[in-house]
Amino acid sequence: MSNHHVYKKVEIVGSSTTSIEEAIEHAIAETSKSVKNVEWFEVQETRGHVTNGKVAHYQVVLKVGFRVEST
């Protein structure tokens, strides 16, 4: 087995009505269901939606890194 790895990154957006952390956790959990070998994430952007002067949704743009399997 090689000590060298190749990685790929995809961009995803998570959302939550509760918190930024929940938006991140939900996005990673859902992505991990269809993408193998997820190993890290980078927060690229945070934003939200305001309704009647209150935060209604948190949105977090993430880049998720996963290891490409060698054949």
C-alpha cells in the first residue's frame, strides 16, 4: 500500500434553523451517506435568512475533502 494519497474537494451548503454548528454537522452527515472517505471540511462562507428581525435559517458553505480510493 502506498503512503501517498489523492484527495478531491466538493462544495456543499448546509442549513439549520438552530445554529451554524448544526448546519455543518447535518451537511457532513448527509454528504457522508453518498461520498466515501470524507476526511475534512473547510468553512467557506456563513450567511443566514432573517424573518421579522430574527434569524430564521443559518446557511454554511463548506468544501468537503475526501480521499480518492486507488484501484
